Amino acid sequence: MWTRFSHFFCLIFTLGTLALSAQDPQLSQNLANPLLNSPAFAGLLDQNKVYLTHRNQWPNQAANYQFSAAALEVSLGKINSGLGLFFSSDKQFSNLQTSAISLQYAYHANLNETTLLSMGIQGSGVFRSLDYSHLTYGDQLGSFLVNGTLGNTFDPTAVSFVNRTNYLDLSAGLLLNHSNYWLGASAHHINRPNQSLIRSSDDLIAPKYALMAGISLPISEGKSLKPALYLKNQGAFSQLDLGTYLQVEPLVIGFWYRGLPLNKNTSESSSSSRESLIGLIGIQNNRYSFGYSYDFTVSGLGSGSGGAHELSFSYVLNWDFGQRKSFKRYRQSFACPKF
């Protein structure tokens, strides 16, 4: 019986979600898979590379959220370009799933030996589906309370749903990368695609705009401190990730705060002003990197949510397409962190 009640409340929660423009996944290791943040990163370091990312958010909640992505980066250094290809998938409430395949192109303009201006574009095919077989509607719940059985639903809402929808999603990005600092901007969903799973209804995705920046502060040989920030806005929602990485080769330790500490708008959810404290530990060298991070929930949701676990892995491939530039050594010195 309680399982049926939980299905009913999950339905109500899902309907509320469908009525809003979806928010993009929150990642704690923002640059562990940089192609997810901006197409301008594709081919930046003149390397051919694979990336894997997995995030398990709020594992103790019925509204558990899981996100996974795999990406391939190909450098076309002789024409100052790079390609990116990635697959991503997320799952919510055990029955709402979104999958995407994305293709990216970036052009890197060499301003001098230590500075690049990168411009990237991205096109994604997105596939969104909702499994209604595990949902219970209001009239079924009433039937259960009276007769002890669910029976069939006659709720008009049920027939207005579609099981799946597909759409094209467009994004773009800019990145200024120097040996000591980096500054970037990106815009996702710039064509405002319709993701609605309800017939004759529009659910346009609000564009997401982001600013990102960081600086590399050398301490000694093999040691550096890399403060960074990532500011995002999508529709009525804004978020700031602020933190730093301490690199003691090959070890990386990170600490971040997610929230808007100066937000004085009390009408917004408290989670927008204080959401998480994030700890990270990773290993990286010239060939691979591996990172694990955990989000300590400090919002009203509380520690009972289980926080969020995130894993990342990247590996430089030995592929050689005869496209590498002779100034590769400069690109490897750029300030962008690996996590």
C-alpha cells in the first residue's frame, strides 16, 4: 500500500517537473570532462582524449538523480581546431530519462605563444522519455482506498502524455586561456527547444548562461594553487561554484562551496543561497586523471539526502593523425585545472 502511495506522490512531483523548464545537471568536477561545460574546450590541449563521468545525487531520496557521460576529444592542431563527441544520460524518479549525443567543433586562435582564444559550437540530439507504467493516478488511488484494487485510470491527464520526445539543442562557447589564467563564457539551449511530454503543450528549455574563470598560482616545483569560480544562470535560477584546487603532483585536493552567499532574496529557496560543501581528491599526470568528490548537503534538504558522489576519469590516447602542432609544449602549460 505504501508503495502505491509513493508512486502517487512521485507522479505529482513529476508533473510539477514537467511544468518547468528543466535545469542542467549540477557537476562538482566541472572541468573533469570540460566538453560538458563548453564546446570551446574541444582540442584545446592538442591531445586526443577520452573522458568518463558519473554522478549519483541524493541516493537516500526517492527522487534520486543519476547522470553519466562519456566523451571523445580529437585535436586537429594543424588547422587550429578540435572536435568533441559525447554521450550523456540522466535518470530521475526511476522513470524520467534524458539521453543526448552531441557533436562539437572549436577553433583556437593563437594570440601569442602562451595565449589562445577558443570559439566553439555544439549541436545535440536529445531523446527524452517517461515510463508511466509505475505511476498511480488520483482516481486509481481513490479506487484502491474503496475497493482495495487500483483498476484502470480514466484521468484525462493520462491520455495527454506522450512516452517520448526528441529535439535538437544548440550551444556555443568562448574561452581565453593563458599560461597563468583562464576566462570563459558559454550559452546552452540557445534555440530554446521544446521538451514537453504533454500533447499540445510547450515546455521550452530556458537558455543557460555561464561564466567561468580561474588562475594558477605556482608554489614550488610540482606544487600549485588554482582558485576558480563557475557562475551559472538558467531561467529564474542562478548558482555559483567557488573553490580552489591544491596540486602536489600527482595528488590534487579540492574544496568548493556551491551557493549564492550574498543572495538577499528571501523569496527564493534556501538551497539557492547555500547548497553544498564539496570535497575532492584526485590523481593526475600527463597521461590520465582520476577524481572522486562528495557533496555535503547544507541546504534545507539536509544530510539525510545522502549528498552526492561523483567520479571522473580521463585518458590521453596515442592516436596520431599527423595533426599536432610544433608548439604543443605551450598548450600543455595552460592554467585550466583537470577537475
